[in-house]
Amino acid sequence: MMTAAANKCIWLLGAWVACASQLQAAPAPAGATDADLQSLCQPDALQAIAAKVVTGKVSVQQLVNGQFKSAARFVAATGNLPAYCQVSGTFVTNASTGKTSGFLATLPARWNGKYLQIGCSGHCGQFFVSDAATASVTVTTQGHPGDIIGRGYASFATDEGHAGISASGWETNDDAVTDFYYRAQKTLTHVGKEFTTAFYGQLNDQRRKIARSYFTGCSGGGRDAYVAASYFPEEFDGIIAGSAYNLIGISLHAVGAATAKARTPGGNVPDALLALVDPIVKAKCDALDGVQDGIIQNPQACDFRPDRDLPKCADAADGKCFTAAQIETLSVAYSALTDEKGNVIQPGYSVSEMLSPSLGGLAALGNASMKLMVHKDPDFPLESLYKFSSGDSGAVTAFHAILPRAEVDKAMTSARMGIGHFPENANNLIQLNRKMLIWHNFSDEKLSPYTGINHYKQLAKLHGGYAKLQENVRLFMMPGTSHCGGGAEPVGPNNFDALTAMENWVEKGIAPDALPAKLYVPILTGGVQFDKPRDRTMPLCKFPEMAHYSGKGDINDASNWSCPASDKSLLKIGESGRQAGVVE
Ligand SMILES: [Ca+2]
């Protein structure tokens, strides 16, 4: 099943990568040569261009703390990839205080007239997955390395106004938090577009308007995409949002899971023991989708509860059974966080391919969100607010974490501009007839896939049902894959071409449907190894459709699978989905 496209990709982590078949660069404007680009790609020449940006003061400079290696960097054409110029610097996000954020732009020799803004990761403060010239950008964008530059996109990313992901004190500074929530990305939409037209104008390209603008991001970058869709959708023709962070809900669930794990001795579940869970889940649920193939297409439909279905230790743990404390830890991870009345605050994790980050692994990020950004107090006693019990009201009856509604409301209000998951926020995007393509890994061990599903179900209720909503917003679940498609050996195809899907939707009117996806060996830190394809392809279906095997032919071949148009299989919820707090 290896394709020619995959064979032509050269994999070098953090370095330049060529994917010959992906290149669709537009013709070069008359008169501009690579030598012209090279002479323009100097700090002084770029600063003269930056001076033309009227949105805010832009300074071309090397960013501090090793965020980007130089103020300007020219890279000559190699293979089928055009030459490009990378430029970094700062732009003012708050004129009254002088607050700035960093940016990194990548400008290829043959501009296609389009602008792409690339989201960040986690709490940002770096360009690790938003540098278009590295392979790790595919953690954020899906697709292949080289897609963005090879196609001729001018692309921009920001560090969202601080250096370093956390622990540098910025989270208690209101100006810095506002940049992180939304302002750096919003301001960059103007700065980046103005810089782009000024830059190519200098190269004799007389286009003064950007033909199309897109946003793409996963994880923290998925949050950025949802925030853009919520608060400035007019800036983009299309927004791609992958496995998005909803900031407060996930933070609260993660701190709850970590608190559950620490509250009794022996509450930790070692990886070796956790590995016993998956075969039990698979035995119960793999075949529910019609075929026993190692992939659970709809983990919500499972009937699995750790308190009922896992082997229990009568006495001491022997590595083959679970203590009561360990079962409680797992139950808190799988179950929704609720308020005192049993209302779901944040859904729990999928039962498919459970990995240890789900057991409170994001607590450091969660504490930074809650204690520092919301409460401005590193000693705020958040953990003491949690209670743990089996539910006596609401649908979540398994052992789960409970938090007072007042605390949740305070956090949601305080962080509102950093959250893109309020369903009413999609009104503007839909009224403007812009497009949003959402994707989420169905076995996401960090940011629960049910975050995406619950939000989408609420959108459908608010915006006239699925068929109507799909005119503007489509959701694609990726079964059997972990966070942003990397991180652990997946069973399901973990890469697809999101940017082409969006271009076809916006530019050709072909709405995304049954998107072809392919399985690759992942990289532990995120992304996939494009030189290591596995023999498995499958269509990704638009929610609530689910991929169905035809019953004939190679089960690993996408041509033997389909997304039936009237299918509603992903609306089916079993005990696992109910305990996880999936909206019914
Ligand atoms: Ca299956």
C-alpha cells in the first residue's frame, strides 16, 4: 500500500524534508529570481518591509531564549522545493503597554497568493511544531513535510507573547495571558497579511490582496484554531482544528485525575499494568463496528467499566490484577468530571488504547491554567476543592471527580477569550459562510476526543442539525490514533492531507468527505515517520458517519471501506460513552 508520494519524502527530524509529489507551486512573478529573494532575505531589507506594516510596530530580530536561530535565513532551492526566506521578530500586541509577541514567517520564492497561519502547542512559547521548514510542523498540520513551502504558501506563526512553555512567570501577567488567550494570534492575522503583500510587492509581485487565508493547528494549536473560529473568523476562508485543547475543561479534568491518583497510596497504575486493560477492552468492543480488526471505530459504544471488568486483587498487587485504588484512578480518567448535581463539566477519556498521560499527565499544564492564569496564585488550593465518589445524580454513575460549579463558572468566565469551545461562538463563522474542518484522534490520551464530539453535537443542536451544520463545519474522528497522530504505536491510520481537503472545500466547492488516511510509524514526541508507512489505509468519515468494511477484500485497503451517507453510527453510545459524559 506504499504510495509513490510516501517514497519521495525524505525524513530528517527538525531538518528540511522533500515530498516531491506534494508540490503545486504557482508560477514565479515576472522578474523575481531566487537571487532577488536571497538579497531581500537580509535583516535590514526585511526591516524596511516591516516598516510598511501599519497594524503595529514590527521589529525584525533574532528572538531571545533560543526560540529561533536568526533574524533572517535564506534557504536555496533543493530538489523540487523552491527557495525560501525565513524571518523572525516581534510585533506589538498592546500599544498602551508596548507588549510584544514573537513571530516566525516562512516566505517561499514562488508565492501562491495564499496566507497560512500555523497554531502553536500546549501553552506555546516556542515554534517547535509551527515552523513550516521542519518536519515537526506536521504534528500541527497533518499532511506531509514540505507541503506548506512547496505549495507556495506564505506562512506565519507566533510564540503567543512569551518564551518557554511554562514556569517563567508569564502566566500571572495579565498582558501576557491576554496574548496567549487570543490577542497574539489575532494581531498576527493583520501583521502577517500586511507583511506578506509588502514582501512580495518588493519582489515585483503586484498582488495587493491575499487570495485565500487559512489557519491550521493541533492540540494547543487546535485551541488557537477554535479561538480564531470563535473570535475572528472573518480573517480566514477556512480553519483546520485538530485534537483541540479547551483550556479550562481539560485542565480541571487533568488536575482531578492527578489528585485521584495521589490521594491514596498505591493509586498509581504503572504502564505494565495499564497494558492489561487494552486486550480486555478490545475483546469486548473491537467487533462492535462489524469487524474484528484491532480498531475500535466507536469507543463510545463500548460496554466497559473498570470497576466491573478488570481483574481485581484480593490481597497484594501481583502485576496481573488491579487494587481498588488503581481501579478508582482509572475510573476517574475514563469518567467525566461533573459538578455537584452530576452535570458534565469535562468528558473523560476514550477506552480505546488507553495510555498513561490520561491519568493526570496534563496536571502541570492544568495547574498553570487554573492556579496561575485564573487565580494568579501558585498556592491556590485547587486540589482541595475536588471530591470523588460514585455518582448519585446524573448519568455518570462510576467513580469520578466532582468540582463545585462556582469554581468552574469562575474559571470559564475568567478565561473566556482563551476558550473556543462555546457552541454559540460559531455563529459568526457560519453567518460569514466560512469553513471549519475539525479532526480529533479517537484514542487521544491527552485531550479527550469527547471534547470535540460534545462540542460538535452542541453545535448541531444550535445550528439546525448535522446536514445544515456540515455546510460550514465538519468533524472527522480518527479511530485508533493517539494525540495529533503521534506519540504511541497506533492501530488506525494517523495521517491525512488536511490542507488539500480545505483547499478543495473553499476553492473548488468540494466539501470534505471520506478523507483518505494512511498509517505510519509514529514519533514518540509527535508526528509520524514518513519513511515508515504501514500497510493500512482507511477513509476518515464525517461525523456522525463511521467507516464500514465491505466484508470483502483486504481489510487494510481503504478501497474496501466506505462512509455510508446516511450512517449515524457515531451517535451510538454505550456504557463507556455514558460514563465518559458524552452528550446524548
Ligand atoms: Ca473493529
